[in-house]
Amino acid sequence: MKKLNYTMLCDYYELTMGNGYYLSGMKDVISYFDVFYRTVPDNGGFAIAAGLEQVIDYVQNLHFDDEDIDFLRLKNKFSEEFLEYLKDFHFTGDIYAMPEGTPIFPNEPFMTVNAPAIEAQLLETFVLLTLNHQSLIATKANRIVRAADGRIVSEFGSRRAQGADGAIFGARAAYIAGVDATACTITDELFGVPATGTMAHSWVQMFDDEYTSFKTYCEHYPDSVTLLVDTYNVLKSGIPNAIKAFDDVLKPLGKRPVGIRLDSGDITYLSKKARKMLDEAGYPDCKIVASNSLDELIIRDMLLQGAKIDIFGVGERLITSKSSPVFGGVYKLVAVENDKGEVIPKIKISENVSKVTNPHFKKLYRIFDTTNNKAMADLLCVYDEKINEDQPLELFDPDYVWKRKTLNNFKAVELLQPIFKNGELVYKCPDIKESRRYCLEQIDTLWDEVKRFENPHKYYVDLSKKLWELKQSLISELSKSL
């Protein structure tokens, strides 16, 4: 099998449209596409943008090799002129995006692509699959991190992920969103996400008895001992044998155990009993790790019931976002340039009101209250608008325009940053630890009511007066012609 060229990871219609644009003399029409989503996963209050670094790498490596051209020629669908054009294909446009880790809300662009029509169209599939996947996992991971309420969370889901990329990049996205570590070794190698892990039940079963398995492990790894204590019976054998191994091997060396892990049974009950046994044995610093099909709701309930858990290992329900497995980001045309270089807004209308798009090339501001640095709303504006922070700012609900609020003492921060200009990368990707720190800082700017797991407060994404009026006029014009 030939080496994968991700340029060909596109929907076939992107190529048929590209061929059509070429033959119609439209290949150089500058087109503006927004990436946005409509519904927050798990009915939450916000999502988290992730995946930008992989989009950048993809754009920088866009090309069609000879085998790709030969394959397309065999389809008998594409003109020779178009295939010749593809031989020297590369991205020459502009991309704007929010930094990874930014909280994002429905119907606001977190990436905008401005490029000649064929180039802009071809990016659609890879951009969406990358941003959709990593944003989904980052969003789920942060819910779990917030449920853990300051306790360590480790991602354990590689073996249940949807394919290798799902495991590798899912663990990456989870780390950006606040997870502390991963079981996925290659994600540590590639991105520096700390990889952790000790043993499976098979380690314990390989030995003649549980105590010998624990003793042997302590002898090999005296500085990092975490023992899995539920292979046979947690309270009758697992913890007593763990304590005996600690006493026999670690104590004479002056070492302390890191922890014990519970992976089955009533973990809340077992953790309370385990904590008491460990404390009485002189190991109050021994951590208790919990795993086994956990998610944010289970973790929250465990802690409300008094579970004595220090570390949560979360697998399948994180790496697949099992309760809400589709992010639903879309890639929609919002404007084109005419032959005079003027930006002409475009809109998609639908009987389904939620699918009516916000037209035009836009900029997006996040409005912060300067008295407490809390985010109050996001404001979508036409690209040439500027917000004057020295003047009161009136916001209104774009659906119920009589609902209005005037803001003073605010700052307006532009969220979409230039990534590519004229095909050249102008953005320096931050270190993954910086992205993680930035993500957690930005989430702290959201009100607690927005961060509720159930029935969160709606965070407003408003339109400027200019953009709102433009949208209404386009809807009115198109409605008359139907």
C-alpha cells in the first residue's frame, strides 16, 4: 500500500467542485469559509477548541503526488487541465483561528479560511475531522477534570479509541483540556503528555500468589509503586497483601508506596475501607486510584458520597466521548470577493432556523468585565468594525432583539488570530503545556453558571448591529426570490 497522502483525505465532491471551478474560470475566486458548531456536546455550556496544530501541519504539506494524479485520471471525471493544475497545488490563502484551549460557543467561527475557491474547498474534510475530533475530546475531558475537583485525572482509553489517531490525538486533546497524564506512550513521545502506568491484572495472575506479584513489583520499581488490588478480593487479600509488600520491601529501603488501584466493585465503598486500612497500617500518604468506566457524572456522585479517591483513571467514556460522540462542526461559505476585490456576503437559509448561517467575513470579540475579568458575551462583527472600549457597548439578543444590555468597564479581545497569510505560516504554535495552562485560565473566566453539567446558563453570542441588519436584509432578499 502506498504511503498515505492526507491531501487525498477529502470528500470526492471537493474534487468534482474543484474541477468545475477550474473549468468555469472560478478557481481564483477568493472564498471565505467559517468553521463553527451548533450544539454543545452533553448539553453543556461550552466546548473547547483543539486540533489547530494538526491542521497547520496538514496545510503545510498539501500536495498531490504522481500516484494521486494517476488515480484521479482513472476516474474519468476530471479534465487534464485540472489534473495539470493539481500537480503544483499548494495553499496560498489566509487562515484565522482561535488558539487551542479557547472556550467556544455555538454558531461562532473558531476558524475562518480565506483562499482561492479550489484551495478553500479542498480543506473542508480534513479541517473538520481534525477540529471536530479533538474539540470533542477536549470538551469531554474538561468536564471530567472539573468533576474531579482538583484531583488528578489520567487518560486510560487507548485500547477503546476509534483507531490509532483517535488514541494519540485524543490523549493530546485531553491533556490540553486539563487531564494530567495518559496511558498512551506514543502521545508522550510525540507531544510530551506524561505517560503513566504500572500493571494489569495479568501481572498478578502470572505469579503463584498475589503477595509474590506485589513483592516482585516493589522490588523492581521501589520508587514508583502502585499496586492493582482487585484481582481476587480487595479487602480480604488485595490490600492486606499490598500492605505486607510495602512493609517487607519498601519500608526497609526507606521508600514509600505511591498508591493502590481499584478497578472493579463498589469503588466508593471500597475506597473508604481501603483508606482506613492504609491509614492504620501507617500509609496515610498512599494514594487511592480509581478506574473502570468512569465519567464526570459518576465521579461527581462518588465524591458526593464521600469516596476517598485521589486519582481517577478514565478510559472509554473520555476517549470516545461516549455519552455525546459527535461534535457536529460545519464548514460553510460566508463570502466571496468580486473582481474588484470587494467582499460579497453569502448566506445559507433554511426552514430549520438553526441552520441559517451568519454571513460575511467576520471578526469575533470576547467581552470581559474589567472589574472581575469574567467573560460576559461574545460579539460577532463585520471584519471592518472596531469596538471602542471607551464608549458604552450595547448588546442585544439576535433572536429577541428587545433583550438588550449596555456595558461599561469592559475590554474586548479579538479571538481569531492570523495563522496563515498568503500561504505562509505566521503563527507559532505554543508548547502543549502552554496550551493547557491557557485553557484552564480561560475556563476560569467563565461564570460557574456556564460551567454547570446540567441546565447551564446560556452564554450569549451576539451580532453587531451592522452584521444583524446585513443578515436580515439578505434573508429578506432571498425570501422574495423564492
